[in-house]
Amino acid sequence: MTQSDLSEFFDMPALYYCEFKASDIVASLYKICDDSVRSRQFLGADNADEIEAILSDHEGHSLHEFIDGNKLLCPIIDFNLLIEMYDSIKPKLTRKEVLDSLIFAFRKTCLEIFPKWNPKTITIASSSDVKKISYHISTYDMRLPNIAQVMVFTELVCKKLPEGLQEKSIINNITNKRSFSLKILGTPKFIEETGEHVHVKKAIHPKYGSIFDFMICPPNDKSEVVKSSLLNILKLKVQIFDNTNSETSQAELKLVEKLLKEASIEGFDLSFPSESSPNVFPLKRISQSYCSLYDWKHTNKNAYIIRYKKFYSFHCYHADQEKPPDKKFSHAKVYEAIQATVTYIQLDKPIWILKHKDLKNGLYFGMKPELKIANFKINVIEYRGESIKLKLLINQAIIKGFLAKPVPEINKDIMDLILWHLKNVICSGNEELNEYIWNWWAYLVQKPEKKP
């Protein structure tokens, strides 16, 4: 090969399409997104050879099978159980029991909707992420008509799992999503902050299957399209969230999208709220963007919108995790603060007295028949850092009243100025008025339950 031939070879266009927006490859039969590069790339292919070329040219990259629109899809369970949640499940399940439960529920559901299904066609892949138990379970022996029916299939599987595994956040349902992506077998997750590729998706069964066995929209798929009455019965349930008369309508979703745009919040795919969290709009990150809460550009953290009446607030999981830990106080410090601030007088009913500071650090006292402090809590060191209700701590501490300690001796330089100011400025030198004011103050301290 001559130098001219070599140059011509490198100048040849790729077998596949390469664009920066999914909409630019809409005509492609198969779509793959590459999260390892900035800006994110969308790669379009029309056959198995072109997919192979993408995988070869982007070896070691974080590649995801990208699905948008209503397509024939293999049923898929995207299972992610955080270790913290796993440790809290009761009765306790071993990791093997978790996987066995998933496989049993998946197989049983497949046979319910398609009695001719071959259980040997089940595919299982996992992630090496030590922070969670993660599985993708699918099959290449059947396809479902659209995303909505894959969602119904997922619900049927979820209902067959042990109660501790039925939490909505554990199985990522693709309901109400216009698009979604799943990591391709053998590819890692890309962590932008560190530039590392970690948590490779590996095959469990079949251990030596091809990448196409683990795709939910594989090329040249001739498997049967299943139309089961079990899926159709629940189909109305899918449409509820997309109905203009429902609690969350298409109009409201467009409003939230508009608010995100106006706030320059980009790089997310917005979804409808789930039944378990009707006021939370999930935001799945699909491209790099700046997070004002975390003050950083990142791609691997999702976010969410919380709806409260007619107000919407943006929250980022990364920012949530970066919140400083709750401060812990010693038992003695808490008691000292309470006793210097709160006391009460026991009559027929207790009268609570609270010491306050105004905006100029001046002191004033409030008297109320009831101490209203809601359910405020404080982390106390002696209680292993656990949160203790402030009201309980106050009840334990107030028996000693205010901790106003008398000084060993009166500072005449300070007191003489106060006495002179009261007599000569406030009382204009009037002895009777000066004595009256001191008696009035004494009465407040000696008989706080009575009005002077």
C-alpha cells in the first residue's frame, strides 16, 4: 500500500453514522450512545456488521444501547439494589437468594404470557459495582410490541418478588419514558470526575454468549412477538399517567420541561412521577451539563423535581450526597444551651418562658402556656449520634431553670453607669420614679406568673 492509498484509507467514511444528537440518527435501525467522549456521541447502524464496527472502533468506551419510540423489544429487568437498602431488608436474603428470586419471577412471568417460551434463552448480566447488587435479565426468545408492554411485564415480575425487593426504586421501570438506554455487555461505566472506566457489565448466563444475545433490540431478530391478554389488561393502567385528566398530565410535563429550560438545567430526560412517589419527577442524565447545586459538570448522577402544590424545586442526588453530615453535640452542651434558654413555672398548667434575641442581639422573654417546637431533633454523641427529640431533652433539662450564675462580686464601674443613666436620663432625676422602675423590675423576676 502506498502513502496515497493509506491516506485514502483513513479518509474513508465510517460504516455507521456518528452524530451528537439522537434525533440526527433517527432513521437508523439501531442506536448506540458513547458516554466516554464529550460531547456525547450517538452512533447509528442498520445491521449487525455496522454494530460490530462501532464496538470495534470504540473498544473500552462506555457504550449504551439507546431506545427511543415504540419498537419491538425483548422483555428486560433492570435491577439495582443499593447495599445500604440490601442490608436493611428483613427477613435477610443472601445474594444468591436475591438472584434466584429474580430468575424465578422472570421465568414464571415469561411462561404466563408466552407458554411456548424456552427458559434456556434467558440472559443474565451483572455489574461489578461494589456499592450495589445490579442485574440485567432478559431473553432472546420473544419480543414485546412496545415500551408500554415492557413496563407491564416489569410490574408482573415485580409482584412475584419477595416483599423486600418490590420497592419501586430497585427495579428501574421504563414506564412513561420516551427514551432510555442500557449499558452494552462488556462495556464499562465512565466516571467523568476521575476519567476512569469502571463497573464493567459482564455475562453470567450464557457465560460465553454474544453481545447480541444481551441486547434488547438486537439486529435481525426473528423471535416471536408476544401479544398476551395479561399485558393488555394492565395497559389501561399505563395510559392513566398520560391522560390529560390525570394528576400529572402531558401539559404539566411540558410546563416542567419549560421551567427546566428557563433555569438552564440541561442534559436530563424527564419522566412522569411513579405511583409510589406522585410528586417526584425523575430526571435521568443523558448528557454532560452544569449542576448549580453541586457546582460541577458531571454525567453520572441523576436528579429529580419535587412538586409542592404549584411550586417545583430541582434536586440533584450528587448534591444530596455532598451535604455536610449532621453536627453532633455532647449531652452537656445540649443541656447547657437549653437551660440558658428555656424554663417554666408550674401552676395549674405550666407557663413556659423562652429567652430570645432580636436582630440587634437584644434580649427579650416570651411566655406561653404551651411549648411548640414540632418534632425538631438533635444528634447527641452519648446516644451514638442518633437523633433525639428536642422536646424530650428539654423535659429532662428544664428542672434546673435558667443557668444564670451570680458573679463573685459586682463590677461597680459598669453598674454605676447603669444606675446613673436610669436615674438621671430615664427618670430625669426623679427619685420616686427611679424607685418605682426598680420595684417594677423586681416584681417581674420575683413573681413572673403575675402581671405587674
